[in-house]
Amino acid sequence: MKPATATATERDPRWAAVLRRDPAADAQFVYAVKTTGVYCRPSSPSRRPRPENVEFFASAAEAEAAGYRPSKRAGADLGQLAAQHAALVAEACRQIESAATPPNLQALAAAVGLSAHHFHRVFKAITGLTPKGYAVAHRGRQVRARLGRASSVTEALYDAGFNSNSRFYEAADQLLGMKPTSYRAGGVDTDIRFALGQCSLGAILVAQSARGVCAILLGDDPEQLLHDLQDQFPRANLLGGEPAFEQLVAQVVGLIEAPALGLDLPLDVRGTAFQQRVWQALRDIPPGNTASYAEIATRIGQPTAVRAVAQACAANSLAVAIPCHRVVRSDGALSGYRWGVARKQALLEREAQP
């Protein structure tokens, strides 16, 4: 009698990991069982399914997107795995921040015991940035801090870890959004166009640099909004009253009226490495959903930084485009909002509408 031909699942090396219940494979994939509708980790002690009923997924999120639910054990184990990943990423962030020069991907991955590919995926899933992007953002924070107190640009760039002028000036626009000398002088010689208008939530100010929308401010007093913009860019050239700019304002007002639609415009996002991680996590919250400050802290790999997350939300100067209105207290109650809790509630109610 001829032996049965092996199925595609049986030829897949991931099936061998399931058969031996290999814990080392838990960070690589999950398997789902078509007949039960659940997914498990490779090391699960559950009864092994028939191979023809098995599907493999790179992550629990992919399995759930395909309609599977976690087994009871998988749910508990994956929660523990998420906490482990958060701790590893937090350690990697500390290494990036303390290194004289940014460590490469392979070195970071080896330090936390993961493959480079898997570490890269885990790091981005938790922080919203690639390891290289996080290093760039952190260096940007160092440059901004040192430009404010150094006696010269050259002194600032060496203090921030750059070992040559050329490398610094190549990265300066990405780090600062303008020339270093302009940033050090409070934005002098930088053109920022702005316009004031009205929307259903009150007064609105929209500002745009050469890189994108750099401010969306809401309030009751248009004059106060202009003062806020001047405080943000104290020595920039603020250019108002241009008719062509009104179209941009109309697009942003449309975002306020229907925040679930999103804003298809480039953003000039400037902040510290930590703030950028928080803001990216906020942009990952789907319209109509909310997350607590504690959940955001966990997602960026710093579960104890709840207060710092709240401060990053308060520092956001791009209302609705970076949706800090979707962050609530752990009990679901609305908390402080830079532009007023009433506006926060109104935005959430609009997103909840079908």
C-alpha cells in the first residue's frame, strides 16, 4: 500500500514546531484550527489538530483579522508575551538613548535575544517607529535641546553625538524642520503660512510650513490662537491672509466636522522622541474607538509612563489630525483636553455616528 502524500501543512516547517510544541516558535507565528475557530501558540499543550484543518499566521492580530479567536490559554499567554515584548523594547530604547552613536539593528536585536527581522517588527508594533526612526527622533530631541543652550551650532552638533558637520547638516532638515541656525534663532527666516477661521467647535487656526501642516489650533478667541502660534514659532515669518490658503483651511474644517475621514495632507510633526511615539500610537487608534492613557503607555513600551503620555497629548498642536481626543481615562471617563473637554466629547460623538 502506497504511503499517503504529505499535505502542504505537513511539509511546512512550522508544523514540525507545533508537533514538538516548541516554545522558541511562539514569537514567530500562531496556528489556527478551521474546525474550532480558535488559534493557539506553537507550544500550546492542546490536543494537536489534523494538519488539513490548520492555518498559519504571522501574528495573533492576523489570525483575529481572519476571524479566529484566541484559545483560553493563548489569550493568557499572548498577554504575557506582549508584556515581555514591551519590556524588551523599553530596554532597546534605553540602549539607543544612552549610546554615543546609534546601534545598528543587528546589535539591538542580539542584545534582547531576538532575530533582527522579528525585533524590527516588534519594535515598530509597540512604538510606532522603526529602531532607526526612534534613533533619529531621539537625536532630534538632543539637537533641539543643545541648540537652545550651546554657544554655537558646532558645539551643539558634537554634544548631540554627530562626529562631523556634513552628517549633521544632511540630517538637520529631518531633525528640525529648518536650518539649524534658524531653529536656534527661534525659527527666524522660516516662512509659516496661517489662516484663521470658524468651525462648529469655535475658532480655528491652521498653519503650514514648507514641510506640511504644523499647527491646527482650536479655541474661543482667534487672537489667542494667533498668540499661541507666535509662542510656538517665536521668530518665524508668519504670513497670513493668502487667498490660496483658504482651501487648506476648508479641508481642515472638513476634518473637524467629520473626523473619521482623516486628513490627506502632509504633516510637519515636531516633538521629542517620546512625544512622537505617543502621537504615532494615537494615530493608530481607529475612528470611533478610544484608548486609555495606560493603554497607550503600554503600547509604546513604557507602561509606567502614564503621566508622561498625558503630557504628550497636551503638547499636541495638531488637533484631530493627531487624535488625542481618542484618549480617555481607564474608567472610560473623559479627562483633560487641550482645547476643552466639551470639544473632545463632540468629536467622539461625531466619530461614533454611523
